[in-house]
Amino acid sequence: MVYMLECSDGCLYTGITNDLKRRLAMHRQGKASKFTRGRLPVKLVYFEAGYTKGQALSREKVIKGMTRARKLQLTQSFEP
């Protein structure tokens, strides 16, 4: 699964996980990544499921290469 978070400073963070609920809890506790630790709180703004680990890594790379405007377009249709 590929997911995107919006940090308190407006930055977008993209990552992968096989357990989104657990990973979100870790982010919110400041234990998941150095990047988000200093930008709490975070909010889930997008995710895509149904990938193998390799596919998720590839998709994460594509999303990270997108412009901020394109990333925000992805989040427009997201409903958790």
C-alpha cells in the first residue's frame, strides 16, 4: 500500500506499508520517520492499495517524483 500524509507545516510525505493503521499510529507517535517526527500532527490524505512490495516501491517513487500540484490533484478525490 502506498500512502500520503499532510504534515502540520503543509509538507506532503509519501511512504509504503502493509499495515496502514499501525503505520499511521507510529507516525502520530513520532516513531515512524525522521521527516514526520518534527512535523506533527500528520493527516492521511491519500492511499492506494493492492500492490506487492515491489510495485508499491515503484509507485512510491513515481508519486515522489510528481510536482506538488499533481500530488494535490491525487488527494482531491480521496475519501478515507
